[in-house]
Amino acid sequence: MNTIKTDLRQAWGAHLLLKKQRSEPAWARLVISAGIGLAFALFFSLVGGLVGGHLLKPAAMLTALQANLLISMSISFTIHALFRGVELSLPQAIIDRIGARRDWRSGVFFAGVAIVGTVLGFALGLLMIGQLFKFDALLEVGGNPANQRVFVLITLLITTANWIWFKFRWKSQALQWSATEARLSLLQAQIEPHFLFNTLANVQGLIDVDAARAKQMLEAFTDYLRAGLGQMRKTDTTVDAELALAERYLQLMQIRMGERLSFEIQASAAARACRLPPLLLQPLIENAIQHGLEPKVEGGHIQVSANVAQGRLLLKVTDDGLGLDAPRRATRPGRGGGLALENVHARLANRYPHDAELSLSRQTLGTLACLHLPAHPLAQTS
């Protein structure tokens, strides 16, 4: 039951957003459209009953409800199908531009699709009514000038209501985005010192056993910061840049762990060009080393991969360490104690509401951490 509620809540939150690849289930989107159609059917039946004076006549109300239900459902599902067709047929770059606009052009686009869907759905509903009640409803109802005027009036009212709703939603989203950016800045400000403390703690631990290697690691760490600190402060980076930082970090850890650590990084060209918030991948690698490989006597291997499939960016960090079932080690002061993964979850929820996921799963040996994100090249979001 909780899963059903979550799916419906996710579908409702993304109902008025254009997205080529949707994570919410199709059945939940159809239920939302059916609910909207049912609400309009009840509304028009009640209004018609009040105006026509047959509100207390069950037979007349049932007939009106059947007709209004067929028409409203037909309109709702036609609009649903048109928007989904637009999402699937238009290039991702155009969908992004439409979604990013908050002016009259975006309003005209959404209102235009809704009006076309209303006209087509109304005609389809009349055809179904004609089949159900055995008369030419399209000609008798649709051809009546009075009914045409009522239909135009209803269409204008719905369009005006949609316009007001979109304007309200845009203002609400603008406030939410401002708050989101503030939260993301705070979360990123937390993860940077967390990463720095982790690495300095590694240097400190190495000093006690191998001062020469500790010095080498500190020099490599300085070079890492020189190359990457500016990038950490950006709002957006690329997967390619994040993987370059990840490679330098893994090289640092190799200095600490020696032959106990090996790694491999694989990424497609399409994935490397995608936008990514900085330091989103780093905590997953740190977690794999700290809880999977460092406690393992013989160490192990880390594989980092990035690929794009069906408009989604998939980032994976796989290790052959102790796994999720292994007892967690006591955390040294300054190591964060679970802050990193909580931070990643929070940043995903703020940056990609209803459209991103972090999952951890057990492997035969070790753990697989997966990030599922929208695949958008950085150049398209400038």
C-alpha cells in the first residue's frame, strides 16, 4: 500500500512536467488522468443538474453522469496521450527548453495542446455516446449552435484556469528552486570538509607506519586540491570531470593501500558529456574503500562505470570488499559517520525531485552502488 501511495504521489508531482523518460509507473499516470476526468464529470453533472432542475431526479442524473463521464474521460486521456506523444517525438533539447521557460510561450504551448486534446476528446466522447445511446450524438449535439457556444465557453474557462494554475505553479517553483539552491549549497559545503577530513585522516594514519609514503600522499593530495578545489565549488560539472577527480582520489588511496587496491574506470562518450553536481560520485567511492576494502586483509578492486541508456545516466561503483552484511567499523573522529551517503540522498532529492535514485545492493563479492539520473549534456542547460 505504501508503494502504491508513493507511486501516485510521484506521478502527481510530475504530472505537469515534460519528461521523455519517466520513472513513475504508467499505471499511476493513467490513474491521475482518470481522477481528473472523474472530477470534471462530477462537476459538470452537478452544475447541469442545478441549472436543468433535475438534481433530485436519479434517472436523469445517472444519464447525465454517464454522458459526462464518457466525455470527460475521453478528453482527459486524449490530452494525456497528446502530451506523452509530444514527449516521445520531440528531441530532448526542445523538451528542456519548453520546460525551462516560464513565460507566455510555455503557457501557449501547454494551453494549445490542452485545447487540441479537448476538441479531439470531446468528439471521441460524442462518438462513444452515440454508440451507447444509439443516435448520432456528434451531429445532434456537436452540430447544435447552442452546444457549440457552451463548448467554446467551457474550453475558454478551462484554458483560463490552466493559465492561472501554470502562473501560480511557476511562481511556486521559482521559490522552491531558490530554496533548493540554498539547500544544495549547504549540503555541498558539508561534503567538501567531509572529504578533506577523510583524506587527511588517511594521511595521519599512514604517518605512523610509513612516513615516506605519507609525504608522497600529502604531495599528491596537494596536487589534487589544486586541480579540483575550484571545480568542487561549481553548481554543475560534467561526468568526465568528476571521473577525473575520482581517478586522482583512487590514486591517492593506492598510495595508502599499495597493492591492496586496484581500480578501473569505464565511461561512454555520451555519459562523460552529461551534467552532474560535483562530489556526487566521490562519497560512493569513499564508502566502498572505507567499509568494503580497507577492513579486508587482502584489499580488493573498485570498478567505476558511467553509461547512458534510454535518456538515463547510470553511474556505478562496484567493489569486491566485505559487503553490506559486514560489521561496520567504528568511525574515527572527522570521518563523517554516514554523513556522505545521507548527503547524496538529500542532494538527489533536492536537485532531481522524483527523478533520481541511489541504490546499494549486495553482490556475490562486495557491494554495488548505483546512481540513476536524467542524462542531460551540460551545454544544453547553460
